[in-house]
Amino acid sequence: MLTSNKTIKWVENLAEQECLIQLGEKSSLDICSVKDDILITETNAFIRALFYQFEYLIRLFNSKVDLPALKIKIHSREEGENRFALSRNRINLIITGTQIGVVQLQCVRDQISNPTASRVIFSGLIEARFDTFDEVQWYFLDNPISPEQVVRHYLTEFLQISRFTDIH
């Protein structure tokens, strides 16, 4: 039987709190602090799952196209960083853990006249919620979603937007 990381984190936090209660440093369990720790773990895991799904599907996509202009680049996330990006034809899709329990996907166009400025084309938020028995479920527009569904949707949108470099 395998136990998930979130359940392990949950029990570790409860154990820490029990020790503090025993020492008289705390009067009762604080379920909110447990939930915050779980959301941190779940946000990191969700972004990592998005990265691996994007990486796999981009590799597959790139293997099926010959023209360099059609290929997509993925900019790896640094270890411990909740951010990575895709790019093609001066269009970037940036995936960021903006706060615990929230992942933002933002498509921007680099501006030639001002390289430090960029124009937002579209964006979306995916939010974590605690469901039955404090299970974390991710939602997009009030609908439960999986990382694979998010990647399919946003990869399709990104391909449509980044196809041509003369988007205004």
C-alpha cells in the first residue's frame, strides 16, 4: 500500500503539533496550518506534473514537424522554482505558481520595440480546493481538472496563437 506525499505531510504536521501540545506550547491542533503545508506540497506537485506533461507532449509534437519555425521550446524550471515557460515565434506561455494553491498560465507576446515589455494575449487561473476528507482537487472555471487536461487545452491555444509572428 502506497501513501501519498500529502498524507505523509499531513501526519507529520499533526505529530509536530501533538508534541507542542504535550510540551504546553500549543493548546490544540491547528488544521489550517496543516492545510497550508498540504497546499504548498500540492502546488509544487501540480506544477511539476504540468511541466512533465508539457515536456513530453512538446517532444512528441516537435518530432512530427520539420520546419524550425513550428518547433516549440520549453524553458526548464529551476529546482525549487514554481515557474517554467514555452516559446515559439516571440510568443511565450508562462506557467507560474503565483501563491499556494494557485497556478497562473499567461500567454504573452514579446514586443520588438521594447524587449522588456510584453503584451498579455490570454491568461487563466487554476485553483486548488479542499474537497471531501480534505482531498485537494484542482479547478479551472469551477470545473475539476487534471494536469493532462490543462496541458491539452493550453498547448492547443498556444499553438494557435504562436503560429504566426505578425499577431497584433
